[in-house]
Amino acid sequence: MESANQDINLNSPNKGLLADAMTDVPVDNAARGAAPVGLTLAEEEELRAELAKVEEEIGTLRQVLAAKERHCGELKRKLGLTPLDGLKQNLSKSWHDVQVSNAYKKTQETLSQAGQKTSAALSNVGSVISRKLGDMRNSATFKSFEDRVGTIKSRVVGSRENSTDGLHSPSGAGDKSPQDNAPF
């Protein structure tokens, strides 16, 4: 291999065979240090050889992955797919996964039940308030207040009709009794 950025032919029978993959692994015995306790020199050599092989495979896999990612990017570019499209697709899939999860379904069911109970409670509160306002409107105190407001209104409207500027009430309040013009 001439450079680390060189493309890998994925159909090659020699893929994964890199001559310079182990440049950072020490080879001489002085750099190794003492053999770990419980290992013979032959076992240590075997483990080091296996380690070198695994590290070489990791390097090869990284290069293959990089080549596949480049190829994937080229295919997406040719298809007109943008990173935003990929993000949209990932978000859509993630949202779908959340919606089909048991936790989401249980939460949705619980919130639905809570909403129904809240709606029923608010409906009951509204009914109670309506009934109480109706009771209050039929009370003697409210009737007295309503009569007073009607009397004041008729005096204000009556004084306008008697004025000399010729303005008349659009409701025709002068034609009706004060009770008919009650605000409630």
C-alpha cells in the first residue's frame, strides 16, 4: 500500500493484507519488557502474534469501512439524497419506534384517561357554576339589583330622548317598559 488514503478494491483477493499496518508495534525483545507472570516465552510470542494479527484486521476493517462510507456517500449524491433527507428519515424512524414502544402506549393510555377524567370534572364544574348562576339570578337580591339597573337605564335613556339634539335610542327604549330593557 502506498498511502493510508488509497482506495481499497473490495473485490480484490488480497484485501486485508497490508504490509505496513504494524508500524507502531514494537518488535524487539528489549521493548517488550519482562514476560507477564504465568506465561512462558512461547505463549507470550503466540499472544503477541495474535495481537498483531487482530490489530492488522482492525486497521483493514477501518479502511474498508471508510471506503464503504465513501461509496455510500457517492450513491446518495447520485440519487440526490441530502444529509437532511437522512436526518428526516432517521427522525421519522425514531418517532415510529417510540410510538410502537410499550412505554409510549402505556403513557398515551394514561394521559388519555387523565384527559377524559379532567374533561368530565370540568364539565361538572361548568354545570355547577351554571346552576349556581341560575339560582343567583332567581334570588331576591339579584331581582332587586336587576330592577335598579333597569330603572337607572330607563332614566338615562329617557333623558336622552327628551334632549333637544334629536338623538333617539336605537333600541327604541322609550316604546318599552323599563323591565323589557333589562340588561340581563
